[in-house]
Amino acid sequence: MSETADGLETDYQRVQRSDEFQALKRRFRNFVFPMTALFLIWYFVYVLLADYAHDFMATKVWGNITVGLLFGLGQFASTFIITMVYARWANNRQDAVAERLRLHIEEGTVDNQGGAA
């Protein structure tokens, strides 16, 4: 810990101020917010179609399979796809940086600029 104007500053607070941590947060937000918005739009389109476009959603595609059923199954599929895409993205882009920052905190090797000492 080091002295600041407000009292003691923890290693985590120093890491939190670091450029590396800020870049980690920025990359996370740049991935998660658009993905969340896309999924919510897809979900609300499904709900609105189910509520207001009965004839369209009841259109038979093959046998007793309707457009509404395919869209409903698409909701499940898109959830799993988003989860897999996020896991791969996090493994490739975020995890190594987060692990490095965690080790700096645990080992107490954080300098006053938030990086490795």
C-alpha cells in the first residue's frame, strides 16, 4: 500500500488506474455492449412478432414446423452461440491480461503507476 491524499491506496487501486487495466475494461465493453444490444434487439423482434404477427409466425415451413418455432429455437441457438463466441474471445483477448494483472496484485509487484514493478 502507498500513501495518497485520501489515505492508503491498495495495489488493486493502483492496477485499476493503469493503462493496461483501462484497456482491458475498454475491450470488454466494446465487445459486450454491442453483443448485448444485438441479442436484445433479436429477442424483442421475436417477442413483437409473436405478439403482433400471428399469421407470419404461424406460417408453416415444413410439416408442422412454423416460422415462430424456428425463431424460438433460434433464441436458444443464439444464446449458445453468443456464449461460445464470448468464451473464445475472452480466452484469446482478455484472460492473459487479467491473469497478469491478478498476479501483480497477489505478488505485490505493482508500482505507483499501476504496472509491474
